[in-house]
Amino acid sequence: MACLVLLSITQHAQENDYLLTLEQAKEYALQHNKTLLNARDNLSISDQQVRATVARGLPQIDGGIDFMTYFNYKMEFNFSGGDGTQTDIDYTKLDEGDLEILKSLSDMMGGSSTGIILNNQMSGNVQVSQLLFSGQYWAGVQTAKIARELARQNVRSSELDVVEGITNSYYMTLIIEKNLDIIRKNIENLNTVQQHTNNLYQAGVAELTDVDQIRVAVNQLKNAQKTMERTLQLNYNMLRFQLGVSPDARIVLAENIDQIIGSLQPISFVNKYDVTGNINYQLISSQVNLTKKQLDLQNWAYAPTLAGFYSYTKKIITTGFDMTPNHLAGFSLTVPVFSSGMRRAQVKQARINLDIARRNQELVKEQLETQERQLIFNYQNAQENFDLQQENVRVAERVYESIQNKYKQGLVSSLDLTQANSNYLSAESNYFSAVMTLLQAQTSLNKMYNTLF
């Protein structure tokens, strides 16, 4: 069903023309609203942050190539004294092995001194490191996961806000269109009455005052019509913005307000409200969990960190005088010793933040429970006012039709007619205001109960 809805919307979008029911408008906004798209991108960023945080504790491999030139520097070795004279050696203290080594060195260096020319040097190395133990690492991973959950809940909250805005804008647009339709019909009807009254005036039966009074009523309605038409365009602009379509897109609403009113179902309040299902409570709960992990992160700052590494170096160009081994391995242990009270202060700060977060959680819980009771109260008042205004419209319409018939028969004045017309329009205005209040109250409750979509 959702695929068919999106297909239908896509076909209209190709023509820059959107024919939308309320459900289709919700579905389209959930896919294209720019605020929602940003929230989903933030969730994707949180996913990558979790992966990056986890990767910090996995093996790390780094490679590199080093090149060094000594500009053909010659390293001198001199077994003589500093002035070039032969150093005296007590040969009686040397064994046969020492004498043999001394003879070999003397042969190599020509009996006095020699040197080694340092050539260019190049090597390639690969190092593998692995974090073996770090309490802050594990606390950091858990913190990143909670931040990701917080981003997911923000997406859900944005979805509810967008759907609520779309719903209210859709309802308001339908109500304005209905009001415009009533005003147009009323203007048409009064124009007929005005023409009839003018004919009577020309015949000398009616007075000019009667004609003028009806003309004033028609002009007032025309002015109200223009104002309402501008308001309607503003509402369509708001719908375009909320849907995420271009400003010049044409939107046609596939439903009317009578259909919406006819489909209204009363909300049942039998079950006790579970505040934990509300997205705002879930957000503050995640904030509390995040603050807990931040406290853990500060506590783990007292713990040592252990890491291991292995490095392999391949000599590509060597000087011939290279004492660096190819293979190296080791461990690195970092133990916090003294920070002049900094870590202690950070732990205390994190603990205070946790206390604040928990109190905020309780505060939100109390606010939501109070808000739910207020929304129920508003809904019940709106329902009662709707029933009352609906009855008032029926009465005002009957009175207006009766006065209009009497006016045609000459039994009442034009003032009575225009007053009855004004009362009817006022009743219609109050009725549709009550309709909008009822629909908004229902939408707010559905948002509170997470049943908007």
C-alpha cells in the first residue's frame, strides 16, 4: 500500500502537481522533510562515531618509509692518542685472544686510524599496535552507543513534530477552504437579494437604505473573502515547506473537512498512561544513561592503560654501519600517579551532572503526567464545544433561511436580513473554530500517546 502511495505521489511530482490525502501527506513528509533528513544524517554520523570508537581498541597497523642522507660524511676511528702518537698498551695483561683481535684491528686501520663513509639510508617499516586494557575505552564505547540511541530518538521526535505540523496544516487548510466556499455562496446569495431589493427600489416599493445595507454586507463579505484567500495561500506555503517540495509546486488536498469530521472517533481514556512510552521521557532517560557513562569515564581515569606493539623494519638502503634490529616488540603501561586533584574534581563534576540529570528525568515525568491530564481536559472541552457549535450552526442557518423568505415577502426589513446573515456567518466561524480546536486536541493526544502514525 505504501509503495502505491509513493508511486502515485512520484507521478504527480513529475508534473510538479501533488494530489494528497492526509495519510499520503504524512508519508511524503516523512521521506522528504529537510529537518527529518538532517536528523537521519545525524543518526548516520552517530553510527560512524560508534564504529570509530570501537576501532580504537582493535589492532592498528601503520606503515612508513624513511629516507636519510649523511652527505657522504666520514666517521673517523683513531686508536692512537689524541696527538697522533701511538697509545701505550701493556701487552702483558692481554691473553692470546686479545692479541689476535688487536692485530686484526691494526691491520684493518693501517696501524693508526681509519674511517667509514656514511652512505644514504632508506628503510620501510610496519608497526602493529593493540590496546590490551583501558577502562576508559570500554566506557567510551558504551557512551558512543548511548549517543547513537539518543540520535535515533531525536529522529523519532522529529518525525512526530513533522507529522503533527502536517496534520494541523492540512486540517487548517481544509477549514479555510470550507469557509471560503461558505462565503462565496453567501455572497452569491446576497447578490441575488441585492438585485431583488434594487428592483423593488426602482419600482418604489423599497427604500434606498435597504439596498445600501445589503451592499455593505456584500462588500464586507468580499473583503473577508480576499483576506481568507491570502491566508489560504500562506497555509499552502507552510504545507510546501513541511512536505519538502518546491515553493512553486501545486498541492491539491484530496479530502474535505466534512470527510475528516465524519471519520472522527472518540479517544478512550480507560488505560492508565505509561509515561515511559513518550519520546520526550525516552530522550531524558537516554540523557541520564549518557551522564552515567560520563561518570564511569572519569572514574576509569584512575586505572592504568596497557598496550602492546610489534614493529618490523626492512633496510632498503643501508650505510654498512647499521645497528638497528629488524624486529621490535614491547608493551606500554601508563599508570596515573598524580594530577594535583584534577581527576578528583572531574569525577565530582560528573557525579553532580548525574544528579541533575536524574532530577530532570523526574521533572519531565511529572510534567508529562500533568500535560496528559491537561490534554484530556482540553479534548473533552473541545468535544463539548464542538457539539454545541454544531447545533448553533443548524439553528442559525434555519433562522437565516426563515428571515430571508420573510424578507422576500416583505415581512421583515433588510436590517433584519443582514443581521441574520451576520449571525449565521458568525455561527459558522465559531463552528469551524471549534472543529479546529477539537482536531488539534486530538492530534496533541495522539502525539502524546505515540499514535500519530
